[in-house]
Amino acid sequence: ADVPGGDAPTWPAEFAERYRAAGHWRGETFGAMLRERAAAHPDRIAVVDPAGGADGGRRTWTYGELDRRADRLAAGLSARGIGRGDRVVVQLPNTAEFFEVVFALFRIGALPVFALPAHRESEIAYFCSFAEAVAYVIPAEHGGYDYRTLAATVCAKAPTVRHVFVAGGDAGAFDSLADLPAEPVALSEPDPGDLAFLQLSGGSTGTPKLIPRTHDDYIYSLRGSNELCRVTEDSVYLCVLPAAHNFPLSSPGTLGALYAGGRVVLCPSPAPDVAFPLIEREGVTLTGLVPPLALVWTEAAPRTSFDLSSLDVLLVGGAKFSEEAARRVRPALGCTLQQVFGMAEGLVNYTRLDDPAETIVTTQGRPISPDDEILVVDDEDRPVPVGATGHLLTRGPYTIRGYWRAPEHNRRSFTEDGFYRTGDLVRLTATGHLVVEGRAKDQINRGGEKIAAEEVENHLLAHPAVHDANVVAEPDPYLGERTCAYVILRAGAEPVKPGALKAFVRDRGLAAYKVPDRVVFTDAFPKTGVGKVSKKDLRSPA
Ligand code: J2J
């Protein structure tokens, strides 16, 4: 295995010392955290999986049980040769096993690579190859899709993958997690400064980047989030978004709730008819949603017969939440809205629960930490006047200093003094709150799901009839943005219909949310003064 942390730029010593001295980095690790919680309150419920029981019924794990399960699985995985620093692509839905697997890997010091259930062979094969993953963890089936078939394809493309482990269901040709040996093994606790996992970037290039997060830095973001979201041992967090995504994982998310000794309830679907009964039955106190789901919930809540009164806080983020929609949250759901503007690379901003109502509905919050440094700059990296819109740069105790194994890309995405170029256009209010005004990165934010234009363009360009393609965002009343692909066909090529191009992209094994919503054929692309394609003009034709 590689030296933990060896493949990622890290904080210069003087910053690390400062973050330790300030009490941000406390030398905690995820493995030890679970161990301590289990020792302090073994019988308290940690995880509720409403459909995870053998009979498809409710299943709960106490802290003691989750701790024992993580130990047992850590033993089994290490018996199969998974060791410290090894990468393991984890693609699990919102089930209790997600936590068992992730904590087992934390205990070993192996690094989960957090794939989403929506990813398909194009993405997964890339993650496995790029990360040189030794293992891949899947459910047998989920949402009508057979992940064992996907795994077989991935294994053929990514030869480093020696093991596919199946969590729950019939493992077929692969190893079932339940059948791994369980003899305890002595494992040495990773160092708090080691990498804990690799998170996925939203991406703006042809291939997604991997985000190296350490125990120390991530746990600080959890502790800070818990304080601002008032998460305590009495909190019940409903995990509605895909558990592996950084927002439901950490803002304050499932890991925040577990850090506080609270309870995590896994929601198998974001639909109100699934989530609302769970809120009533489990006494859910907080949850996090992307704006399109928040719209659906605020529309459904006034008509529901379920009692949602336990809900104190609704976090909304991942994409811009419109002011009009934000105003409807409290009247409809009877809880406090907390806007969150975060990124898997680090920086997370929250409106405070006691901010004035106007601030809560009109801003995307302010940073967690007093040591989060924020710069708002023009195209030449010069600070803009306070209140003017500019590029957001940031540096701080839980923001990465570089992507994993991407030195060239890092030179563009970080300034020389270590500020991350978020690609977001923001303005600062007089109270220090941030308002997201737009985006400079070549990405589509489809209701919180990030799509790198270049990645989709590359798939379109693989079609024999396509001469050139540009993918841009267009407004959508529900999603905020959807994707539109402008395509120039090759002269003399067989005519092709938009639907056929979409099907072509889908069949290349791409997550469904990346398939263009609309395909428009054109003869030429608008150009900038220097002759580059102007995506700005494509987005808003004059
Ligand atoms: C506008 N744009 C937003 C917001 C994120 C908490 C919450 C969200 C994420 C996340 C996260 C936005 N208004 N409220 O990791 O811990 C856009 C920005 C940002 C990008 C990051 C968390 N909240 N965004 O969404 O890594 O463009 O993280 O740079 O997926 O989402 O995307 P991602």
C-alpha cells in the first residue's frame, strides 16, 4: 500500500500547527470515534434502516452493534488482503451496510472512494482504474438495477480490482460481506493526519477528480457543523440524499449525527410519501435536501396527514435555493430553514439558526470556521470591492490543498499560496454572508447533481456522426438547470435524431443524470473575440 496521504498535497507545517493550536484538529480518527461512542452508550440506537431487516422490515443497530460489526468486517476485509492506504470503491445505497463498510475501512486505514448509486461503468471503471482500487463494494441489486452485472464489466476494464464484495442479497459469483471470516485481527489505528477517504469532485474536466480528506480535517468540519446546526445526542438525522455525497455525509449529515451520539435514519426514497411517515415514526429532527426536493416537500407538506412537528431544521443546499422557494419553507413545514453552500473540497457555509429571517432566505450563509479564509477576486485575482461579485477563493482547516494525484490540474485549481479556486461567483454582504451569483466553471448544476460539460462532450464526440459538441446549462423551473447539448453533425454523415444521440450516450455507461436533457443541432457555435467557443452566448442566444 502507498504511504497514507502520500499522493495528496497537504497543509504546510505552519498551517497545520495553527489549526492544531486553535483546537480545530484534535487528533481524532473515525475508528476511535465510533469506539468511544460505543463505550459511552453501547445501547443507544445509531442507525435505523427502515427496510433493512431480513423480512424487509425495520432494522436498527445500536452503537455497540455498529462498532462490533465494523470490527468484524475490518477483520474479514483484512483477511482478504485489504490493507492500509488501499483504495476501495464503495457504491452503496442508503442502507445500514454503508456505515458498516465505511467504518470497517476506516479501522483498517483503507480509503473508501465514494461512488454514487447512479454511477455506471464509465464512471466506476474510471474510479477503479485511476484510484488503482483493490476492491469494489456493491449491493446485489438496487432500484431495479443489477450491480453484479456492472461489477463484472468493471472488473474486465480495471485489472487492479481483485475483489468485489456484495452487501446484502445474492452475491452471485462474488464474495458476500456476510461470509467473510470474522476472527478478530489486531489493527493499528491510522494517524489522524492520514487520509480517511477519497470524495468525488463535481468536476469541470473530462474526468472527475478525487478529493483527499483526512480524519483531522473532516472531523473538524463535523464538529463545527454540529455546533451550527445544533446537533446533539437527541438529534435524529434523516438521510434523504445519497449517503455517499458530501452534503448528507457531513453537513452535518450522518457522520455529524454519529459524532454527536445521535441517530441516523436512512431514507430509501426522497418522495414525501416515503419520507413523511418516517419523520413521524422516527421523530426526525433534521434533514438535508437539494432545492428541487425542498420544493416538492413544501408543496406536499400542507396536504399531508403525517405529523412533521418533530422536524426542527431543514438544510437546503447543493444548488442555489431561490428566495421565493426559501420563503415557503417555514410556513409549509413549520421548521427553520438553514441554507448550506458547501463543496466536497472543503469549505461549508451555513446560515445560522438565529440569523434574521431575511438573511436566512436571501443568503447562502457564512463559513463554519473563523479560520476559513475567503477571497472574492476578479479575473486577475485582485480583490473586488466588498459587495461586488467575483470569484470565490478559499483556504482553511478543512479545505484541501490539492486533488489526489493531479499535480497539473492542481496548478490551475489552486493559487500559489494554497487557495482553492471554487469556480463559484459570489458576493459578500455587509454581515459577511455569501450570496452565490453564478459559476465560472464549465459545469452544469442539475438540481444539485454536478455534470462536467467536457465529460458529456467527450461521449458525444465518440459518435461517428458528431463533428463537434458543446454542453451547457439551460434554465429549468424544477431542477434550476438542465443540460442542453449543441451538436454540429459531420458533413455527409447519416442523419441522426436527438433521441438516438441521447441513447448513444446512455449506452456508453454513463450515469443517467448526465445524459443531455435536450440535443439541438446547429451549423456553428458562437465564438469569443479570440476565437474560442463562447458558452456564455450558447446559453443565452442573442
Ligand atoms: C449555490 N450553489 C451551491 C448553494 C453547493 C454541503 C452542501 C452542498 C455540498 C455540495 C456539499 C450551493 N447555492 N447553497 O459538499 O457539504 C454548488 C457550488 C459548489 C458546488 C459543490 C456540502 N451549495 N453549491 O453541493 O461538491 O457550485 O458539494 O462549488 O457536490 O455546488 O458541489 P459538491
